[in-house]
Amino acid sequence: MSLSNEKTSPIRVLCVGAGHMGRSHALAYHQIDGFEICGIVTRSAESRSTLNAELGADYPGFADFYEALRETKPDAVSISTYPDTHEAYAIAAFAAGCHVFIEKPLAETVAGAERVVAAAIAADRKLVIGYILRHHPSWIKFIELSHTLGKPLVMRMNLNQQSSGANWLTHKQLMSSISPIVDCGVHYVDVMCQMTRAKPIRVSGIGARLSDELPEGKINYGALQVTFDDGSVGWYEAGWGPMMSEVAFFIKDVVGPKGCVSIVADKAAAAGQSANVDAHTQTQALCLHHAQLTEAGTFVRSDEMIRLDDEPNHDELCHREQEYFYQAITTNQNLTDHMNDALSSMRIVAAADESFRTGKTIEL
């Protein structure tokens, strides 16, 4: 289908996966006039039925992705499955002439991610990766304010999740193919890269296996340290499971010579909220601290609390992501930087995983 036709005809999208992210993306496609869902792919008929019921629709359901791709002949494919299927599904979609929206991480490995990007370029189709924070006004402002702090920057971020029940089951399924530091880390490393606008040169990582319920060799806690060529440094920590502490599990701040900016998210950082995915993007306010001192040694300026009225919830953020996907397709947007940024963040978190396993700092 040509881009000119896409401007007037609904983009027929095949939704793959109906978990937390897949549900939210399907809701967005259902609501946006420019999209038309042509099928839903999940492992169970029950999940497809549940999603259709919530959407108030009766979209065709499939258990097999490749069958759905052949039968529905979509214009676009939305992939919200576990990371171990991302590469194969995306490459098959491009081979079928589809545009692709894919949840992070782009693939299980850097090489896999590079193959997905190469397939998008070869097919001349659009590839949008689910970096949800890029669509959040407060996070955009957070990054903008970081550029006023001077260089080098010190970036401190974490997102630990005390999960139980269904959430712990989901985490264990995720960790069968990927560690928390890779799965969630790409978001926050991407933020660091936007803050520094510098080249990452060195990464080190640590990790720990805190549960016998995990497959041998898999970890549910990890942390990374990354150094950039402008002298900036970043730290990120992620842990999943019923043993995780909810003390200081939500830290997002950046420090520079001229001061610091911190996300003040009282709701997100409240006890019992670490496993609440809706809370992970909440930013009640940004605290901007100015480092300049008077001759007497007191601060020249008081801290500023910056509150943005536009505070979208998780479903609203996914809606904005899909509006971006729609615009990328219909306006033939150049997504080279978008894809390269996804590869950069993937290389950093993969290097952290390698560092943990080898006990060596990885030079990029």
C-alpha cells in the first residue's frame, strides 16, 4: 500500500499480544480513526475474548502469528509479546510489506536488534519502538531542564518492583529470556543519552539471582554504570520479585555543575506502588535546584517546583505513541535517529549484562 493511500484509508493493524502493553495499544488503535484492527493474536482464546469484550468489538482472533499475518494481510503489525519473539515477528512483518510498532526491547540481543532495523530499512517500512517516556510531557521537560545544568552530568535512576501473584508470574516469564536491567533499562538509558547527547564509551554491570524460582543462570536484580565521552556518568538499577525493597525504589534525578533536577513522584514512590505499572511514568512535579551560592555561602535562588498540567496515564501515553506511529507512516517521517537511538540504548544495557557475566568492564 502506498503512503498516499495511507493518508485517506485506515491503516489495518494486526495486534500481537494482549498483556498490559498489548491491551493498551489495542485500545489506542480501536479509538484512533486512522487505524483499523484486522486481527488479534494471543496464546489463548480467553485473552482474545477478554480484550474484544473490553473493546466492545469482535475482531478476528488467532493463536498463530504467521497464520494471522497470511490471513489478514495487514498494513501494520503491533508487537507486544515477550522479547524472545520480537525479532522473528518483526522481520516476518517487514517481509510481508508491513510497518511495525514493537515494544521495547527491540530484540533479545544487539545483533537481533540490528537485524530488525536492517529489515525495516530494506523493506522501506516504518519501525517505531515503544519508548513510552519519549511521549510524556514531564519526562520531555525533565530532559530539557537537564540541558541547563552544564557538563558533566551525573544521572541516577532506578525502578525496582516488589512483585507478587500475577505480576511475579509475568516477571518470571520475562526473565526466562531477558534480565530486568535489559528489559527496563533501555527506557532510562535512552533518557540518559538524550540528556548527555554524548557517546557512551564504557559500561560495567552487576547482578544477583535472588530466587530459586528462576531458571539457572537467570538474575532478577541488576545495576549498571555507564561513562560518556563528555565525562558524564549514569547509574541504573532494576530488580523484580517478592523480595524487593520498596525503600528508594523510584529515583530519577540528574546533577550537573549548575544544580540538579529530580522527579518528585509521591504517588509513584508510595509504599505498595512499585509493582503498579501505571505509577511508573507518574511525575507529580519536577524539582529544579540551583547550585549558585552568595558570598556568604547561601543559595542565591530557592528550589523551583515545576508542575505540568498535562499528566497522561498509561493508556493515554500508549494512545500518544500510536498517534506518533500513525504520523510516521502517513507523513513518511524519517525514523533513522529513532532507530539508531534504540540500538544505542540496547548496546549499553547488553554491555552491562555482559559485564556482569564476565566480571569485566566493557569498552564500547
